[in-house]
Amino acid sequence: MTPYKYTVDRTVLQIFATATKAQRQKLLQVFDGLAAHPFQVGDSIQLDHTGRPCQVKRFDDWMITYWPEHLACQIHILAAENLRR
């Protein structure tokens, strides 16, 4: 299988930039895990503004919204919400 890469939305990048070191490490672990296992199904599905189904999955204290683009071998990470805040 071709290795997947991930992209992050600007809002996710802003959250990452203001996160603590431990939170950044956890987010990187989650992002790498999604790229390593791109076919995992989320806990729920949410449609984006174009009607595309996006996966929503909880990873410990984080709720991550993403969609896999299998043709391009990419995971697009659209949102990250810290559930502890």
C-alpha cells in the first residue's frame, strides 16, 4: 500500500500552534495514525459544505474531523476539538 500523507486545515493549524507540547505530541500521534490506517471508520459522519461525507472520530481528549482521499493517498484533517476545554 502506498503511504498516505495528511493535510491540515488552517483552523487545525491554529489550534496546533496554541496547544501545549503534550497536546501537540498527541495530535501528531493521531494524525500519523490516521495516515497509517486510512481506512478506519469514524464514530460518526458529518457532511462538509460540499456535501462530502467526513469522518468524525474521538481520540482520547480530541474529536477529529477528516476525510480520506484514497486516489491521492491523503487524509484531509478539517477540524480538531479539544474535549477537555
